Amino acid sequence: MTMRTDYCGTLRASDIGRTVTVCGWVDTRRVHSEHLAFIDLRDHTGIVQCVVDEKLDLRSEYVAAITGVVRERFEGKTNENLETGEIEIGDASVEVLSVAEPPPFPMHERTDVDETLRLRHRYVDLRKPRMQRNLRTRADVNSAIRGAMERQGFVEIETPMLIASTPEGARDFVVPSRLKPGSFYALPQSPQMFKQLCMVGGIDRYYQIARCLRDEDLRADRQFEFMQLDMEASFVTQADVIEFVSEAVRDAAEAVTGDRPGEIPHMTWHEAMERFGSDKPDVRFGMELTEMTDIFEGTEANVFKVDCVKGILHEGGAKHMGRNAIDALTDKCKRWGAKGLAWFRVGEGAQLDGALTKFMSDAEIAAVPERLGAAEGDLVLMIAADRRTVNHVLGLLRLELGRPPVTDGGLNFLWVTEFPLFEALSDSGKPIPAHHPFTMPHEDDVEKLATASGEEFLDIRSQAYDLVLNGWELGSGSVRIHRPEIQARIFELLGIGEEEAELKFGFLLDAFRYGAPPHAGFAFGIDRLAALLAGEENIREIIAFPKTQSGGDPLTNAPTPVDEGHLEELGLRLLPPST
């Protein structure tokens, strides 16, 4: 038998006349008269008002069990802000289950509290309605994802946490081996290798809500340890994987918001870069990059005698942005890689006004505002450089000027496809992979692996795809290489010889010799999805016990030194700190 009959926040007018017992924490205490006091008792479901003896010693955050009769509040005393605002518990008896010191910070949400203080006393912070709501939102997301994956025929399989170090793009967290001194395990950055081995093993459709760890700098959307939906399927296409994942995120969104997103639009990487200057475009607002290179073909203005000229339109910007603000934007553009920022105010009759107009022809001056659809009071901002720099800088400038808070504007999911297979060339001219080396080239570009040279490698597309939500990258995936001749060519292009390939990927390559089916997969961050569904801009708000941005844990003081005896047992010796 439980200690309570009901939860605090579930009582309603329909319960009037019932004798109930509720348990929770004292939220507030208000003296009503010489003999009576009002106690707001709180649990994870909400608050209920209880009328108790004023002489009782009940203070903030005391834990109590209160038994009494549910009754209607007096006329004019209802609280429309509470679900339980029509009723109260009267004729109450109280059992104090635990006394409490004054909380380290105010418990109501209206007060801003230093994050370090909140995390130092996270067990108290978790009692707040916001954290209770967020953690339950996260649980709903997990449950919906599991349901969607299993409905689609996926099998949940756990993969190891202690693995060999594999090159995945970020630094590993390493764990020393006691039984093999001088050797180390790595904590998984992802289950990538193992899920591909599951495909070789005939699992067909694998998924896991996997804990992953990466030793990289922290920020609002990144923690050392994070949770992701990890999935892989055999005998499928890119389109199949996209539909599997879309179904899971639609289910998750519906579980939290009550509304089911429609079909998720697709956009190629090339279109995203040309229109938004980003491979994770925020499509909630306009201010798209507009091509202007053709306008300045044959120009006499030296600043525009470059490979690419693009601009964005800041509507109304000329009215509220002064010269100092524009100069600050110019400085940012220079830090981002541009030589400068060409800017113009738009005056009466859509006439351009700016220092550079004296170097431009009348046709150019007329064409720019016409191309952008500019009107009086607008601000025209342009970058002239190589195409990659133009897209990059204008993409950042667009976000700087127009991006709303990440939780505004609803849920705007987007699939970005056809990422480049290679992102750059090394000093020796070898292509640098944009993804892991098992990513399949685009079907129409496979033959280019044999014929391309130099910059031509950068035009080879991959079968890689990302899911984006409100400008946040939720996750990425790809069709994997299962044909040995293609894999051999990729290794050759990357300068990975047989010995190195065997050392880094030997167990996977060996498995592929025994019959690897065509397969593809994906992984997305559950922390990021849950944060956006909960209306939070920082994933720390939907994680029970996160790290600070500096990587520390104020609650346990981790990371902490290790006892010298333990180090000796592991065969380790610390170097003196660098000065």
C-alpha cells in the first residue's frame, strides 16, 4: 500500500468530499489566522492548497504527508493559475516525513539563478516544474522513438562501451587497462563499426538509444556525453532510411506537442549553401543569399572583379542601423574570412546610396536593388570573393541579423542531401573526406573516383544526408560502402595503405570479406531534439546531471585526481603540470 492516495496536481472539483492523502514538498506557507495556515504542497504533478494548524512547524522544502477532505474553496478565493485552483484540502492532519534546510536558491521560476549554483545543488533544481516537465518530455521522446523503430521492424541491440580507439573526427575519452598495462580502451564516439557488423551478421534492422562520448569543446548544443538514436538497415536505399528516421521524429514531436509534422522537405547541400550559406540552414526566415555575379560581369569596380558576388537584403535596416553598427558588421565579416563588406542604404525610388556607388555603372546601381526587391529604408549587404567565402560569410551574416530564438517559429525540419564526398584538398593534393571513409559516393559520381583530379574531387557527391531542425543539426547518416573495389579506391585516394587500413579498420574489413549486404544508417541527437520540443535553447536543461560549459560537474567536483595507488596499479605515472 502506498503512502498517498492521490498526487497533488491531479485533484479536481470532482473529488470534493473525498478523504485523501498527498505527499510532497512544502512550496509555500501562508498564515491565514491565529489558528490556520495555508500550505501549498508540491509534487511532480503540481500544487494543491492544504489548510493546516498554524502552530505546525512546516517550512519551505519540508517533506510532508497531508491527509484531509477535499472541499471547494470559498467564493472569490479560487486560483485560475492552478489546475487545482477550485479546491483545497481541509480538516488536514500532517506528518512531517523529512525536515529541510532553507533551499540554496529560490524555488520559483521567476528568479534567475547562477547555473553553477543550480548544478551544484541539482537535486534541488530538479524539483522545479521546469525541470520536471523537461525530463518527462525527454522520456516521452525516448518512448516515442522506441515505438516508431520497433513498429518499423527494428531490433534494439546494445553495443560495447569499452572499445578500441577508432578515427571518428573527435578526441576519444580513453580508459587504461589494468590487465594490460600501457594499453587503453576508448569510450565510443558512436556505435558506427558495431552497427555495421550487425548488418554483416544478418540483423537486418538495428537500433539503439546509445550513449556516446566525445572529448570536444562544450556549448549550448553539445555535451561530453550525449544520447542518440543510432540505426542501421540492410538492403535499403537512402530514401528508406530518411523515411525510417522521419517517422521516428514525427512520432516524437506528436508525443510532446500533440501535433504531427507533415512531410519533411528535402534540399541538396549545394542548394542549401547557395541559398543560405550553411549546410544546416535555418529556413524559418528569409534573407536568402542572392546571386549578383552576372550583374558585375565586365564591371569597372575593382571590388567586384572577383569570382562571385552575392548579397542579402536587410529589410528596414537602413532605418535602425547606424554607421557604428555597420562598421561592427564589417569587422565580423573580416574575421569570418572576407576582405570587407559592401553596403548600401536604399533611398527614395529604390536608389542605392553608398560609398561604392561612385565606382559602379548606372546599370549596376539600378540592377542591385531590382534583383533584391529592395525598397526605401532597406539595407543592402554584399560580399565579393571566391564562392566558398561568399557563401560562408553571408550565411553567418544572415544569422547574425535575422535568426530568431531557436525555439520560435514552430518546428521546421529539413533533410539536406548530396553532401560532398570530400571537403578539401591536403597540402599534398589528396582529398580530405567530409565523412567517415565508408560513405558511399553518389550513384552518378562513382565513375569520377577513377577520373577526377585536383579540385574535381570536391565536386564528387556522396550518399550522405543530415536532418536539420530550426538551424540545429540533429544528426547525419549515409549509405555505406559494401563493394570492396570502391572501398579500396577511397583508401587509395585518402593515402591509406593496406597496413594502415588493417590497423585502423581491420576487424570491419575482415568481416566484409564474409558477405556484407548493402546497408545504410543514421544517428541523431536525442538531447537536441528533446530540447527544441521542450522549448529550450540549451541541452543542459533537458539532461538530469549535465556538465558545465567548462566540462566540470559542480555536484561531484568531477574531474578529480586519481589516487596514486590506483595509478600504480594501472601502470601509469603523471607528468608534472606544464608551467
